[in-house]
Amino acid sequence: MVNPFDDTYFMKKAIQEAELAYEKGEIPIGAVIVIDNRIIARAHNLTETLNDVTAHAEMQAITAAANFLGGKYLINCTLYVTIEPCQMCAGALYWSQISNIVYGARDLNRGCINMKTKLHPKTQIKGGLLEEETANLLKRFFIERRNLN
Amino acid sequence: MVNPFDDTYFMKKAIQEAELAYEKGEIPIGAVIVIDNRIIARAHNLTETLNDVTAHAEMQAITAAANFLGGKYLINCTLYVTIEPCQMCAGALYWSQISNIVYGARDLNRGCINMKTKLHPKTQIKGGLLEEETANLLKRFFIERRNLN
């Protein structure tokens, strides 16, 4: 039997969120949080709209998922995020004790892997899912912005 | 002339915030953000009350200060926080490009210094201000909690 709810399915939902950010002139990064094949939080980057550096997709998704669950720990949850999380978001994920993180493209400059941000020992992280698609969305955004200026 | 608005003055305001957290059963950490000797944000840890790991004092203060300033960068601002910031908060401070961070007691286990979280090159950080007072508040809180359980 084919499972329609695989990692690719949920990453595509995160990409849809990133596209919503794109349409608002925000750096296009999107995230969803899933438990038992059910999406319990969807969010996209809103740092410009809210004038708030803390309004990354992941941060909003963490808050929304905890609100849905009625508890602050995201045990048995998986975060799907289009780009590798930064220090801040990885730091928040550390506190959340989330079970799984799946990201699309790497962020070699500001991502948590090269920054060596510590994740919770219970957290598994893997990347490279729909990498080209997630990275291209970002590239297209920055090329467009450069041409506007 | 004596300047009443020195680092100690503002750290005491952060300690007042930490005391408000204590009264709510929250880990007692408080923060204020100051620009031109004026407090533009006050916050204390609310992770239990809000069921949200992202609700650290610093995170709320960053959001509130940006809201006050109408811009997301905290240039010329100083954060006073009773305990050394964690990875998440230091990561948020990195994005904010805040000019100064002054903390009270070190957090050797989860603080940004030992965790090697990267701050913005424009940010100065110093610690140890009213260290005993800020650390004692935490110690008293954890001793009390242990005795309750």
C-alpha cells in the first residue's frame, strides 16, 4: 500500500507556506509540524510584515503546535522546514525536545549545522528533501529583489 | 554628577521582572531593553504560563522593543538580562544586531558562551553584573520547587 503521508507530502506543504511568504515579499521559508500524519501547525516567515526578527517560520510553528497540543514539549512531532534552521530556531527546537526535524536545502552560512547549535539528544535531524525546489524558491526571490533595487 | 541611569540601575529593573516571573511560578529570569537611558521593553519568562518554549524574557523583550521602535533592528539598544542568554535568545539577538548585552549570572550549562552561539559582530556582551543577586533568585526558586515535590 502506498502511504500518501510521507516526508515528501509534508515538505510540499511547507513549500506551499514558503510560497505564501514569497507573495508577501518575505524571504520564502515555510514550515509545518506534524504528529501522527496530521498537520498541527503551518507557518511562514513574517519578519518584515511583523518587523520582528523572531518571526521565523519555525518559531511560529513551534508556538502554534504547543498551543494545539496544550503542552510545550513537541514529543513525537516532526518539523518540516524548507531551509535548514538558524541558531535561534534550532535553539528553540532544543527546548521543545521535538522528535524529528526534516529540512530541504542547507544554509551553509547561517544554518545550525555549521553554527554548531546544539539540538536535544532526543531529536533526529535529516536534510536534503526537495532541496532543489526549496533552494530555487530562495534564489528566485533574491534575484527578483536585486532587480527591483 | 552622578548618573542615576547606569548599568546597575537597569539590571535592577530586569531583576524586578525576574521577581514577577518568580511570583507566577516561572523560572525567574527578567529582561529590559534600553535606548538613550529609556526602557522601551520589559519582560519576564512566561514559558509555563504560555506553554511555549519560545517565551523567554529576552525573546519577548526583542519583539516588544522592535514594536516600539517600528523597525526590527535594535541598533543602539542595550539588553539587560538577569541570566546569560541561551542559544535561542542569543540567536535572536544575532538577527536583531543589538548593540549591547549585559547579563547577570553565567549559565554554564545552557548559556550562549559555552554553547558557542554566534553573536552579531556589532554586538558587545558583558556579564557578572549583580551576579549574586540574579543567581540567588534562581537558586531560591529551584530549592523551593524541590521542596514542593
